[in-house]
Amino acid sequence: MAVKLPTVGDRTPTDQDVTTYTVDDKSVEIVSDSGEGAQKCGQIFGAVSAKMGNGVWTVEIIPAEVEPPPRNPAGASGIRVRLGSEPVTNWGDETNLVIAFNEQALLGRHRLNALADDATILIENMWATHPDPEIRDQWSAAMEELSEKDYRIVEVPMEDACLDVVDNPRRGKNMFVLGMLAWIYDRDLELCRAQIADAFRKKSPEVTERSHRLLESGYRWAGEHLDFRYRIPTMESKREMVVMNGNEAIALGAVAAGLELAAMYPITPATSVSHMLGDVFERFGGVVHQAEDEIAAAGVSIGASYSGKCAFTITSGPGMALKTEFLGLAIMTEIPLVVVDVQRGGPSTGLPTKVEQSDLLAAIFGQPGDAPHVVVAPATIEECFHVMTTARRIAEVLRTVVIVLSDANLATGVAPYPRPLLSAEWQSTPPDQRPIPEGQRPYDWDPDTGISRRFIPGQLGGEHTVTGLAHDERSKVAYDSAVNVRASTMRSRKLAAFQSTLRPPPVNGDEHGDLLVVGWGSTKGAIEEAVERARREGLAVSSLHLTFLSPLPPGLKEIFSHFTKVMTVEINYSDELGDPFITEQNRRRGQLSWLLRGATLVDVDCWTRVLGEPLRPGKILGAIRDNLPKGGSA
Amino acid sequence: MPSEAVMDVATDLSERAVAALEPRIESFRAAVVAAEEEVRTEVVRRVGEESFKTEQALIELGPFAIGRIDPERFASLMGIGDTSLTPDAIDVLDRAERVLKGLGSPSVRHTVDVEPGGDLRDAVKAALARFGRAFGAARAVELARAGAFEPGEHGALLGALPFRLWNRAERRLAPPLVVRTRGEDCVPAGLGEFLDGNVALVLLPEGPTTPAPLARLITPGTFVMQTADPDDLMRLRGTGHPAVALLFDQDRPGQAYFTHDPDGGAVPWDRLSVVRIPSDDDLGRGRRASAGTEELAHLRAMATPATGEADPGPSDEVESLFGDGPDASVDELAAWLLSRTDLGEE
């Protein structure tokens, strides 16, 4: 068995024993059973690193089950923290350092090829001598399996070390690990202490005090036993930075945008938006309403918006399905509404905790009948904050539904970004509530734009009946064909008018080349990193990232025409040519690929994966190499 | 006539009280100035030219739209079907702007003098109503912007706005006051109705008072303090509760010194820190002696732990009553963002 034990062993290393590696980019994973606090440890470590001036991106490793059985490879829970000397935009490829609370959680990551072949592993070694022979056997088998790779495995007596400080090491091992990380990466212990105090501010002071002692214990242990450290140069930021995940950013963005009501029903991975709002929204005049179900949440938000407020609802894919009929009502009655869909994997209940970008077509076309509306996808955590202001304003000006497509990668990923320079005017002018001039009707569509004035209940002269049935300018039910054609045209015209305000998206890289990689949503960082690496290899590759997906921005066909091949990269399903029965004709493609082919008549190819995890830049790079057109510069 | 020395002491105490309240004064002033700027922008925007509409679209769409949406084209979609501001509405905005500009001036004094023999409550009520003009003006602006301002119904908003009409958000922004009064006129029991939101009052009696005039104002969510040490007033900066403090002009044996801090605990004796409760022998025999005796008995009762099982009381509920209200300013959001994400202050 090729297990390597600590090179320094039990004696205190001297300066000569310790090698400090200076690197620009390093990933660390902390994995454990669910409930052992690995994520909290990683979040604190990430926040401290961001404060010290490193680029940071964290991705939570969340098991599919709420409480999976312990010591199970499928139940590995944890977090990956990628640090850089420059801003970090994605979770990277394989991890270089892993701290594992047990060998089974580690095996889970090993089997997913999440670890670099030469990764260093620090692992709790209590299982090797556990009284239960079955567990000892599992340990031995795991070590055997891990020896296939050239990992450097360092056994750490975490349990024993924590027992010096606490009675129950399960409640604190994560802080010991944080201490080890603080030593390895030379983190500021005072910052660590402050971040711990902040993280546990709602708990008793004893919890913070105990965590501080565990932190120091881990730091001390690492200093006495490990022979390696990493130094990642830091950046000097000219602007103040904030650190949060995408769901927190959406919540704070909603506050900054002056949204007044959030109606929701709990659903992974969207729920934490409402948790954040629950903490702060009321302070700013907002209300979080947890409805009895998804449908009611949509109804409440539409009702609030109808009454003149500015409302939004938050959900994930299954919730979007349930809200479908109500979204049609909002579009038909032209009531402004912002809908946040934090996408997760699979149809039905699918993969609640895993990332996918599979709601795109449902978000655009999911409503029965012709229901034109806006769909927009933030690509970064910073954009999650700012998109809410834009979405609100578009919804109000166009009197329509704006769907914001986030995903589980953004929802739980944490990264620093410049502190927003807030403006009171993001909160927008209140609706015009002056008496309605005689003769003005609730749907007096402007013939050029399809836009009409928003009536607010109670407005003098504005009395009318709202209906989801086909209606004329007076909001009177009207089934005749002329009215239906006119109303449908006007609702659609609004989207065309809005599309005329959009600018063509910028190309990342040269505007001509062999391959254009097109993405949307949270894959931006990974795609651009892959493209940059490909360009360094001399490949004529560029990328384009779409933010507005309905309507699509202008100029796409023109941009595509400058590349030999166009290919989308997405986290959703597509058939592989060469698989049984799959032909060029019947192949089911990535969702953006479908959309772009229809919109541009360009033969847009796709490379998609549904691994339940964010795309890795290295894998995208491989796809780029594989998909370069023949005769290209590869 | 008070002597020159007495005048100097009073002035010094008054200045130190104002200094202790400076963060609250600044918070109120910043909100008023921000509102005034918003009104000025609104006037320019609503009666301005197309270029202002473009600028407004750029701002209202936020940073996410930069490079993605053409603000000039988007501006052409904004306000379709809306009617422009009427001259009456513009007049309301102008008048409101003047009110806000006046109250946002650094020269506005937060000190109130109670006329000899005057009513302390009435003086505070009038001062708060004067400051309330800022909130009335802000409300009038919102109504005018929405075209809903009716002179008959809403005209009073451009005058003094009594405290009882302030909403929760306005009470959170309440301007603090330093109130100078004769000791014998210092009868603060009627101030209870003003102790809400973020109101802070510092009473500066000149001459003897009853021993614990503020004892009657102690409620679970109110910060109450009696002291003869001006440095103690700095504690007002640390409390997020409505607060009233009494600063004696000199140390006298018949004065009670205590602090009631709502954050101190769930039961009165945990919240109440008593430095001194005078004995009955220290009390005078004036016409308000019985009132003084009652105040001290009340203070002693609250400071004495109950025997048997204590009921911790609904502390969370108390806190929520005084939680932040609606319509908090963007500045407040920025401050909150900083505290939450805690990178900014590093």
C-alpha cells in the first residue's frame, strides 16, 4: 500500500524542513460527512483569504440527500476553495490539496476525479484504529484504492488533537482544520478569529471562544508537523470589496433595487435568498411572504405588483413549472413581475443540490399560448446583485415578466467583488397615480412599442376589470379575432421594442477565428479561462457570453459569420453523435444551441455536460481542441 | 438672573450633550440632505429635456445594463402614456425642497429651551413637530411625483408634522434633542409618548429636581439614564433604542444616578444599574416630596431581583417593536452592507 506518512513525523520541523511554494493559483477541498462543518470552515477560510487580497471562488460540495448515511462516498459534503493571485472566476480543475474528515468522503471525491494526481491529502486517521473492524477494513481498502494515484497522504490525528480542547470533537473539528489551513496558507490569525466571531455571532460567546481555541490548536499542530506551506501573492484592490454568495447577492440586490415584496415557497437551491431577505428586508420596507405553495407565491407577487408595489418571486425549476399558469396571467394582464429561477439539476425533483442550466427553454417558452417576456441570466456573483435593479426597471417599463436565471453554482459560490456604489435612483420613480385622463384606457397600446400606461387600483378614472381572458384596450373580454391579433401583436411588439435597445454582445478574443464558444449564465468564468488557455496554445478561439436570452441581442448572426464554427458550452443535456440511434437530424442539442440555431439559422454545435457540478476549464479546453474545425490552426 | 459661572456650566453641559448626540444628528441630517438632492434631481428630470431622460434611464437601469442596453433608446420607452408634472406638482416639489434644505443645514440647532414655568412635554412636542416638517415634505414629494397630491388633503404635510403622525421609518430617523429647563419644571413623565424609534432626548435641568424624575419612563425597550457626569452621555451612542437621559448640573445628595439599558437582560434588575439611590433623609420637603418618594420606591422595586422563578419576558418581541422600519435610506443599506460583508472597513 503506497500510503505516505508525514515526512516530519512527531518532531517539530525546523525552518529547513518546511518548503514554502509560491503559486498563483491553488485549490483546496475540505470534505466530511454532512453536518461536520466543512462548508463553514471553507467559507471562513475563503472570506479571510479574500480580505487578505486573494482572488477567491468557493463551490459547495453538497450531497443530494439532506442527511446521507455517514462515511459514505456518495454522501461527501464539503467545499472547494480556489485561491488566486488574480481574481478567480470559477472553481478550476482538479484540486491540489484535500483535507478529509474520513476516508469514505475522500473516496467520493477521488472517484469523481476531483483530485489532481499529485494532490496532497490531509486525513483524519482515527478510522485506521477504530474499534469496529469493519471500519478498519474500509480504511485499508480505501487506502489501497487511493494508492492508484500518486497522492501524498498525511495522516492527522484530528480527533485526538481536538479532544485536548473540546469534549465532542465532532463539534469543532472544522475549526481545527481551519487552523491547519491558516498555517499552510499563512493566513492572518486575527482575521480568522474575527471571521469566526462573525460567523458565530448568533451563537453563544462560548462557541466563538471554543472555536478560537480549536483554530489555534490546528495552527499549532500544522506548524509542528507539516513540511510544506503555500504562498499566494495578493492583489492590491483600489476599491473596497464585499464577499457573498450569489443568493445573498440577489437578496441584497433586490433590496438595493427597491423591490418591496418577495413571495416564495422553500425550494433548494433558491431558499437562501429568502433567508437573507428575512434577515434584512423589513428594515428597508420590504416583506418576505412564505406562501403555502409555489403557485400561491406567484399569485401573491402578482397581486402586490398589480396594486402598485414592486414584487418578485423566487424559485427553482420545479417551482417554475408550478408557477407557469400565473406567469401567463402576469403577461396577459401586463403586470410587471420579476421571477428569480435558481436552476438545479434534472426534471421533476431531479438533483436539488446540483447545478444545471436546463431551465432555459422552459423559462423562455414554458408558458402555454404566446407569452412573450424577458429572460436574463447573470454570469457572476456581482451580476447577481446588479441584475435585480435592471430586471425591475425592465419589468416596469415594459409591463411584463422578467425571469432572472441564476443557478446552483452561483447560488452557493462565494467570491469577492467591488462594493456596489448604491444609488437611491435604482429604486425608481413611483408609478404615476394621477387621475386617469378621460378617454385613456388600461391597454392603450402605443402602436410603435406596444407599451401602455400602468393603471394602479384606486386611481381616479382608472376603474376597470382585470382579466386573463383575451381582452381589448378597455380590458373588456373580447374573443373576436381582430382584438386577439391586435393584443398578441402588441404584447410581442414590446419585446421587439426592448430588443432595439440591446447592444450586440462583445466578443472575448479576436472577432474572427476558427471557433466561437458561446455560453450563458454561470459558465462564463470557466469558458473564458479555457479560451484564454486555448489562445495561449495558438488556437484561433474566441468566446461570447449571452446575458439577454429573450429577446436575444442584435448582431449575433453577423458575429457568428466571422467564425468557421460556433459551439455552445452549457451545463445541460445533449445527445452525442455516434451514440445508438443518434443522428445529426434527431440529435437533441444543448438548449442555447437550439435557441441560436432557430434565431440565426447558423449551424451552431454544442458541448454540454450534466455532471451535477460546475464545468471545469480544463474539460472545456479539451472540448475546444476536439471541436476545432478541420483545417483550423490546431 | 443666573450668574455668569452658572451660565458657563450650562453652556458647557449643553455642548457636551450635543456632542454625545452628534451621530444621531448627523444621521438625521444626512437623510434630509439626501432627500433634498433627490427632490432637486426629480425637478430637473421631470421638467428637463431628453438628455436628462437618457441620464435617468442609465441610472435607473443600474450597472448591469452598462454596455448591454442603450440608455437613450431605453429612455424612449420610459413614461409612455404618463402625463408630465403639473405646475401644482412642481410647486409642491419646490416648496418641499426649500423645507428640506432648511432642515438639512448644519446650522440647525437641536437644542430646545423650556420657558420658565413652561411645560416640558409641550416644548419637546413642538420641537419634534418642527423637525417633522422634513418627513412631511418627503411625503408630499412622493405624492406629487405620483400625481396624487391633493392640496386640501395633503397641504398640511408641508407644515409641522406632529410626532404622533410619524411612521416607523421616520421615527427611526428621529432628530435628537437637548432640552434645557429649570429643575422645578423638569417633569418628564409626559415624554413617554415620544420614546419610540430612534428618539434621543437629553434633559439639562438647572437647579434641583425630584430625585429620579426619569424613573417613570423606564420601560423594557427604552434606554434611560440619570447622571451628573457628562462623559456618561457617550453611552447614548452605543444604544439602538429610544433613549432619554438627564444630566444634572451638579452633584446633590438627593439625586438618583442610574442607567436602564434594554440590552442588559430580560428582567428589570439585570437591565437597571443603580449607582446611587438617595435615602429618604436626603429628600427635601417641598411640594413634590411625595412624587420623589414614589419615584425612588419605583426605582428600588425594579432594581430588586424577584424571588422565585423569574419570567425572562419576551425580549425578542421587545426588540422587534423597535426594529428598523420601512423606507430606510440607501445610506443605511450601504452601512449595513459594510457591516454584513465586513471587507469595507478593514
